[in-house]
Amino acid sequence: MSRLEFVPSPYKSGLTLISRRGTGSRETGVHLPKPHYPGERLNVLLWFHGFYVRDIPALLATDGTRIRDIVEASGKDLVLIAPHLGYVDPSFNGRDAFRKHSADFGAGSTCESYLDEVLDAIAPALPRKPSSNTEDTDSAFLDIENLYIGCHSGGGIAMKTIVGGNALGKYKSKLQQCWGFDCIYGLNGWEGAVRNRTDVKFYLYFGRGTSRDAGGTPVEFWNVVYGRKRASNVYLAPCFPGVEDDSLAFQSVEEIKKKKDSKVPYEMIRRDTDRLLGDSEAYWNYVRAKYWLKMKDHYPVSADLLGPRIASAFP
């Protein structure tokens, strides 16, 4: 493996970097909305994509999550780092390799080493401050001030595996929040992740892409984290109209039940559907029959909600 190198990629604003083919441990894309210089500490969003992403240029330019556009449009000083996890085609060829590459991020100190590698490669691609001494090698290093991990769909494998173990190494204390968008398939690893990092808030949204028919298990996970042993660091919400507002989205079943006279659409739908949360099959059958078109589809769950999530983290 050769040392990771980045090359600039044209974009309307900010600085986009894409790894040079054949360098580094993984194909990687980076986007810096604001100017930065070597020696600085960055707020970083480590992003894990889902299936059907052919490569990093496709993730940044054409993927339905619109990840780069949303980070840029947020106006916040948040640096996107996005590794490629592999391509899964519509017939699911490549799925096993994708899952392995995703889970590998949580092995040993893999994620820490990856972040080290990427930060070391970003620094030489940044402009020097006019007054800086180019011989001062100490100033060439970058570090992380605050770390956020986000994922869409199958990218949840990487997020839950990393957070469920110690793969972040020295960056463990930098992790502030985890953001998951239609990413809960199966329960394996999810409870361990949220209970391993009770100091970290998990904002998790579910829509049509994680319905029971699609192999999703967010309703089952709801009963795990809001059951007898409540996980107070988990904020889980179905994506009905109004979910962009945290004060609406993350109300408990008990809070919703008390609002019998509410005419707010989100609360009305929750009041009608929450009663079925104890039975995943009944819940999804009812939602499909009555509210399916009101629930966000798989890509809008991420594309519509990442911006508000960033705004909330950086008021």
C-alpha cells in the first residue's frame, strides 16, 4: 500500500479532495466547506455510505444522500471525510465484501489509523498561511477537535461496529454524536454500540427503507432502547411530516399519548401509530396502509434530515 495522496476535484465552492487511485488503505473523499491551514484542529463528519455507490466521485456527485451538497449548504465549518466501503449492485452482488469492509472499521485500531492516514494526507493539500514558515514541520499536522459519525443505510454496519468497540483509539474522546439515517437492519451490534458510549448521543431516523419488508428492524430496536432498560442517549424517530423539528420528533410514546387534542400532523400520526410499536408486523402493515406516502423514502431520510442535524450540532 502506498501513502495516501489527495488530488483536488472541481466543485462550486469549498475544497473537495479525492484520493489518487492506488494510494492509501481506502478510496476516500474529503470536502472542506471553509478554508483551513495545516496545524489546525477540525470538526469532522466521518460518513459511511450505503449500497449502490460505485465510487467516491459518485458518492459526492450523484448519490441520493447528496452528502457533499448538504454539508456545504449548511454553512458550518464541518469537514466531510467519506471512505468508500465497496459497490453493491441492484442484484446485491458485492454485498458480502461491503459488509466485511464495513465491519473491518471496528477491528482493533483500524478507525484510528484510518483517520490518522487521512489527516496526514489532507495537510499537504491545504494552502499555507502567508506568514507560515514552510520549514516548520510541526505546523503540518492536523488534528480533530470534534468528531461526528454519520451513516446511511448499510453504512450503519461501520458506525455501530466502531462505536461498539475501541477502534477510535485516541479519537474516542472527540466523538460527540452519531447520526443514523434509515440504517437499522437487524439488532446485532446496535444495543452494544449505544450502551458502550452512553456519553454520546445517537440520533437515529427511520423511514420506508427500513420497513419490515425491506429487512429493517427499527421498531424492534425501539422496544430495546425504550423498554425496561431505557437508553437515555438514544433519540429515535419515524420520519413523518414534521420530523425535522427535534421537539416534535423525539417525544416519547407517553408524551405523544397525552396530546389527545393536538392538530400537529406529526403528533397526530404518532398518536395513531405508536400504539402498534409493540408489534413490528402490525406497525408496518398499518403504516403501509394509511401513512406510507407520508413517511420519507430511503434517500430523503438522509437528504432531508442531515442539514437540520448539522444545524442543531452547530447552532
